[in-house]
Amino acid sequence: MSIDVRPARSVADMRTMVGPKRADANVCWCLSYRIPAKQNRELVGPLRGEFVAELCRQPVAPGVFAYDGDEVVGWAAVAPRADTSFARSTKIPHIDDIDVWAIWCIRVRPGHRGQGISHALLEGAVTFARDQGAPAVEGYPVDNRGAKVDLTMAYVGTKNLFVKAGFAQAAETSSVLAGFPRVLMRRDLS
């Protein structure tokens, strides 16, 4: 299998990866960290998909997709931290004033897991951020110490995934997800 990672431009592929099963649902589309909480609550039903369609038309894509041939098999959200809710987080610290980019969601479609796609997605997100001029990238995965992570909460990644991609732990956080502490992982791109 040859995985190709490229900027997320297809609304149909975005729907496949992070869209809800019902068009009127008020969930996901990978918006909870991308936009302020108030806006996230106000975007209901089809408005969420319309907002994401607009994101896909922006000069800088909202993330990257992984493809196996023509089939979308993965998604990673990546954007400047300043443009996300991490810019205002009280649980995930800012360690300096560098204009870092954040990677906060890595999803692989069922039936395609366990094939290294999350590794390709993470590296593709790093490359995408570097191509946009990012001096560094951060992720906020769980430090599960090898324990199984519930699939509904695995989207943040694991510390080990980020270590294998050349990230180093830069800080502890006070954030906990699925019972595991989250850590701030950083990779310098300069």
C-alpha cells in the first residue's frame, strides 16, 4: 500500500472522515478545537458542513488527507495554534512566543487501521505546516504508557506516535482525556 498525503480540499472527503452520519447532527466536523466554543455551539446541523466547505476553499487548507489510491483513508487537522482554541487554553500551556502550528486530530478510517497511516498523516501534517512557513509544530497527545486508548478518544494520538515522528515532550499539561494525561509534544522545523 502506498499512502499519499495531501492538503484537504475535498468537502466530500472531509464528510467521509469527520462528518456526522446525519446532516442535521451538531457534532464533529473537527471543529471543537478550531473555533471558539460559542461559535461551535452556534453552528448547528448543516451549517457545520457549510462552514467546513468554506474552510476547504481557503488559501490554506484546514489539514491533510491520506489517500490509498483514490480512496480517502485518513485525516489530520493542522493549523496555526493562534487560530485554534489552544491559543486560549488554560490547561495546555504556551511554552514560548514562537508562532507554532498545532496538530490536534488524527483519524484513520475503520478497516485501514494498523497499517501505518497515522504515522504518514502525522508526517504529512508536519510537512504541510513547514511548507506554510511554520517554525515548529505541536501536538497534545495522551501519555497512555502503552495502555489501550478508547477509539473515540484516540484522535489526539499517543505520546509514542509523536516520539516516533521526531517530536519531544516540551511540557506537562493539566489536560486529561479518557483518563490519560495529555502532554505537549513539539518538533522544531527550523
